[in-house]
Amino acid sequence: MKVGFFQFRPLFGKPEQNCKKIVTALSDVDADLIVLPELALSGYYFKDKDETLTYAEDPDNSRNLDALSALAAQRNMHFVVGFSEKRGQQCYNSAALIGPNGIEHIYRKIHLFNEEKFCFDPGDIPFTVNEVNRMKIGIMICFDWAFPEAMRTLVAKGAQLICQPSNLVLTFCQETMLARSIENRVFIITANRYGEDKRPQGSLKFTGKSQLVAPGGALLHRAASQRDAVFITDINPVDADNKMITKHNDLFKDRRPEFYI
Ligand code: ACM
């Protein structure tokens, strides 16, 4: 299964331009699944919910998401792409699984980071596992990394590959994902952005270093910090089905939930 990521620098408030950038960069890739950053169409650092809604996409009426669906059909592939999702006056920090027939699933970020709490409604859809060419994938977004329950839930539901669109500003996530992959024995793609959103309310710098981790915490690839990067590699998703960490320890069967809160 050919999987990977596209790391780039979305321009704030320029959804059409960002969409064109994605379509151009991926117009001739050969892959089953590519993961893109969080809020890849709109940029990140909104000042309030009204501004967030201005640059949001209604999935039922979005030329940008339609353009990504057309690319998925043309290349016979799937994307996981972060976007700002408008539903009436509700706005979610979402990620869509897009395939040749259009949007197959939308995940809405459950753990909002910092000022996102003033710009988005919290996610209201349970963590879900979807199939892409028989590979089982689970989606979480960026700051969900700080809640181990997010990935645990997806892997307990059968996910073999975690897709994590990100706009990371803290420096801990990339290393933390190595531990998550040891404790869950799962593939993880963190697709991060780079660059800076300079806004009247302040400035945020994003850390790049998108990466792909294999079950057991092996770092297969990490991109540079501040540069565009397309990375694709072949993985065998069933490698994630073996949960044995020693001959006598299954990381899921050995859990003792009666002792946990
Ligand atoms: C983040 O969740 N975008 C830090």
C-alpha cells in the first residue's frame, strides 16, 4: 500500500490558492493515500468564529473540496485533508477522507487547542475507522496527540494506519508519536504544515517535520522543518495487526481496565 504526506505552507485566507497548490503538487503522484495538513485550505490563526466561518467550506457546496475529489478520481487515490467545515453557523476543525467518489468520511477535531476554542465548535462525531483499499485507517487531528485515549480508541477499533493532519506549534508531538506507535503498534502519518501565520492578534510558527512511523516506533521518514515535501512509501498494513510486545504480552489483551479511570 503506497501511503505518504504532502507538507506545505498554506497561505492564510487563500483557499483557492491553497487548493491549486495541492492539486499542482499532487497531479502526477502514484499513491493509495496521501495525508495533508490540518486546515490546509484556509490557514490556521483565525481571530474569532466569524472570521473562521468566512474561510470555511460547506462540504455540500465546495469548489475546493470538489477539486480534490476530482484529483482523487483522476489519480484513483485517497486523501485525508484538514479543512474548516461550515454547517450553518456551526464551524468545525475537520478532516475529510476523500476518494474517487468524493467525501467518504468527515472527522471533527475533538480536542481543540488553545484559541481554537474561540473559533470552532468541538467535534461531535465518534472516532471512526474507514477502509481504503482494505487498509483500515483512523483519523485524528493535531492536538488530539496530547490525549492518548484518541489513538487508543482508533486502534482498539481496528485502525492499522493513523492519519494525523496537523498544524503543530509545540515541539513535542513528533517524538510523542514514536511512543504512541510503540504502545499501540500502529502506523502513523503526521502531516504537518510549516511557515508562519502573521495576524493582528499575534504570530504563530509551525514546525514542519512531517513523518511516517511504523509499528513499534520505527521512524521511516521525517521531512525538513521549513520546506515543501512529498513523501510516499510502501507499507504492509497487516504489520499493525500483531500487538505482541514480548512473547507473553499482547498490548490490547493485557489491558486491565478495571484499574483505570
Ligand atoms: C494544533 O492542534 N493545531 C496545535
